[in-house]
Amino acid sequence: MDEINFGELKVGAYLRKSSDSEDKQVQSIETQEREVQTMSERFRFHLKNGYIYAETKSAFSPGRERFGQLLDDIESGKINALAVVNANRLARNSMDGARIVDLMDRKKLLAIFTLSKISLNNANDKMMLGLEFLMSKKDSDDKSVFVKNGLKTKALKGLPSGVAFIGFLNDFTNEKGNRKWKIDSERYPLVQALLKRFLQGDISASRLHRYAIKELKMTTPMHKRIGGALISRSRMYEILKDPIYAGFFSQGGVRYPLDTSMPRMITEDEHHRILQLLGARHMPKTKKYLAAYTGFIRSADGGFIGQDPKLQLICDCGKKFAYLHREICPTCGVQISDMNSPKYLSYTYYYNVPRKKAGAKARHLNERKIDAYLADYARKNLTFSRNLAEWSKKHIHELGDKEIQEKRSVATRKVKIKKDFEAKKARYRDMLAEGLITSEEYRTDMERLQQSFSSENERMAAGQWLERANEIVDLTEEFSEIIESGTVEAKRKVLFRLGSNLIWDEKKLSIINRKSVQALIDGLNRARRKNTKFEPGNYEANKDETEVFASVRPILLRTVGVIRTWIGVNQQDFYVPDLT
């Protein structure tokens, strides 16, 4: 491209400091501004007055306000160059990085100045800039995986993440990540007294709140910036509804028991009783009922499988009846609101809607049988030990790192191929002009050249597969647990992430998987056939030198490669029947 006079550029500066952990070692806004001023003297450019864009915002996802204004000003021509201390200040996600490169492609953005270099609008500089954005994205993804694993590890120890619930305090004597809770001697007995008082059933949550602030003078714990105020009405509802006081909590849709060193204020039955008391006239609200497998199951011929929920109640007299649209027990005549300990039951059945509408017999499938089928399927086909999962992720990341290195060489090769392509086109045009070849020969040669260039580009294209492969491995650790004890929302989410559907043919249940998931299952089955002593659910994969693991290790490595192929190269990770 033409030479650029840096002094004539309309340069704006972008300064970003994030509150996320990614930036704990990153310079402050003031320091970045000073560095940009130093850069302007070093590279001899002038910052345009009024075009310094500073914000405190994470770049993990699109949506930064000042960054959006920056792009708009580049698009409108108000500025045509950027000064930033490091390229990762601009983008740590794919979309924002692509927008920067696109502005350079369209010659709206002519240069990006950083502390270490200048990126101009040429193929090599844009390639390196794209790689910096790619590495920033990978670093963000890795941090996300590490955080999720850390939160799950802490939950398995019975420790919820974040600030301790009222009645408990965070224990800062341990290192970060292993900090437990301790009893708040001031508020613990107050919370317990409030829960026991509400269980008597003769006081509303609003009255209980007034009692807490007027009689007990109950306040929130003091923290650095907040705390010490009387508890709000919304906080009272949180206390009443939270299962933590019964000794368990949910994280990511999975239930975990609270650390056994923490006392339980109430029993689990008492917790459910409180939830019933909070409902209108003791009854759960059923404005909309969504079952776990609605939308994930169909008939063998593709017909819709509907849900049939059964919501029942067992009265104190022992009579079981459907409680919707009822206010009294049909046997003893006692008002539901006056029952001492009503027991609520919920069953869901699935059936072939088209068959039933046509008057044909449609067998019902109990949701509990689906739970049992999926849990058994997961144990047999999709259960990894923790060590085997970590071993798999290690090799997935090794493939990903290798691909990044290959992309660097591919990008360099693309530049050379493009130059050679343009040179050959120019040579053919000269030959045609000099009469050395005919028009028909020219068209034939150009078509052949274009086909060669296109096929080379297609061969070098690679998909983004790393995140999906890691997700599949993560699911092997949590799938059966969620199916057995997770919430309706958690079950639906895990099926969506796995990408599997169920088939009900009126006799038996079966499952169809995406090709990447099926490739994993097929690989594990081949490994089992190779050595019957190998069992993924309990095998210690870090013992690489043992005879058992050494015998199946090549199969597992090939399996990782096949998964990468289905997700990344073929881009055809469609459903296939499970024939195992």
C-alpha cells in the first residue's frame, strides 16, 4: 500500500480497564493514557482532540458502549487510526476482533499503534493482528473453563461460591478458593427463629418481615461498602425460599449437599413445607407446566410427543386426589389450606399426540423411566473419570495449539498464493495482449487457475472446534448426575448442550446423537473391545505406563481426532442413530 504520513492521520485512543480477573495486572486508565502520549511522541502522530475513548468494561463479549462509539467514529471518517497499549484492549471476543479487521479491509482504519509495533493495512499485519485477537479469545475461553471447574470443585466440597448467606459468614482464614463458611453468632439464631416461626403456619411473610425489623432489629452483615441496614422484605423472602438452611444448594442446575461442618437450621421436609406455605392457599402455582423432555422426544415417524402432567395431593386423611381447581378434600371435606401436612405429588407422562388424535392406541411413557434410561445410557456410554476427562482435555488443547501454529503458517502461505495467483493472471493477460494465446485458451487457463486457487483456500480452511470438544468432555462428568437429581431446567439445558434427541416407538426408548458425540461413544466402545479391563468411568488415566491404558491410548487419541473432524473440518455435526 502507499506510504503513510503518520502526522496526517486522524488518531483516536482507546483505553480499557476491566473489573474482571483478566485485568488484575493491567495498567490503570491513567497509566494507559500516559503510555499513549509517549507513543505519540515516539511514532510522531497527533492524537485528535476529543477522541480518547476510555471505559471500565470487560471485552469477553460484545456490547461495550465506548468501543461502539469508537467504531461508529471510524466508520464515519472522524478518525482513521488507533492508539492502544495492546491489541487485547480492543477485543477478547471473535465479533469485535472481526469488526476491527473489516474496517482495515475497507480502508476505514489505516493503522493501529501499540507499545510494541504498528499494524498497517497490509496482509501480513492484518494476519498478525487477527492472530493476536485469536489468542486473546483462546485465553478468555481457557479462563472460563478454569473458573467453571473451580466452582464445581468447590461445590463438590459443599461450599457455595460468593458471599455467605445471611446467618453465616465467609471464613477468610483459608486461602482464596478454599474458604469455608462459619456461623454468624449474631444472626444465625435469629434466622433459625424466623424459619421456625413461619413453620407454625399462622403468619405471612410480610408480617414475619415486620417482626424481624421491629422486634429482632435484624440487620445485614457488614461488608466493605454495604451492610448494617435492616433486612429488606425481598431478603426475607430469599431467606424463606433458600434451601441452604436445610443443608443443600443448587449450582448449574445440579444439587449439592452443604459442607457437613455447617449445621442445618431446618430439615428438608420443613423447607418444602415453607415453600408450600409461601404459595397461594398452600398450593404450588401452576400457570405454565414445562416438562423436562418436551421438545427432545419424538415418535419413530417424526410425530410430536406431548406431555400429560399429573398433579396430585395426599390429604391428612390419606386420600389422594388431583388438587387443581379444588379447595377441599373430596373425601373428608377439609380445606386444603387447613391441612396440617399435605403431600404434593407430580408425575409426567409422554404420549404420541397424532396417534391419540387419530383414535389409535397411544401408550404413555413415564418421565421417571426416561430418567432411568438416560442415566443408565450415560453410565454405560458417557461417563469419564475425572482423570480421564482431564487427559482428554489436555490432548484436545494440544490439537488446538497445533492448529493455531498451523494457521499462522497457512496465513503466510495464503499471502504467497494470492501474490502468485495475481502474478499468473497478469502474465496470462500479457500473453493474450501479445497474441501468444487465443481468447479461448485464455478463458480455459483462467478457469483452471481460479479452480486451483479456490481449492487451495478450501483445503486450508479450519473450523472452530475446540470449545465444542471441551464441552462434550465436560458433559461426560455431569450428564448422569443432572439427569438423576437435576432440575427440569438443568435437564433441558444438558440435553440441548449434548445435542441428543429421544425416539419413542410405543415399545421402547432409543437415543440419537450428534456425530461428534457418537464418535466419542464409538471410540470408547472400540477401546473396551481392545481391552476388556478398560473402563472410562473409573480408570486412572494419568497412569499412562500401565498395560491397560497403554493398549487403548492410540484408540482414544484417534477418537479425539475424529471428534475434531466432525466438529471442525466437515462442519456436519448432524444427528445420527445410536447403533451401539
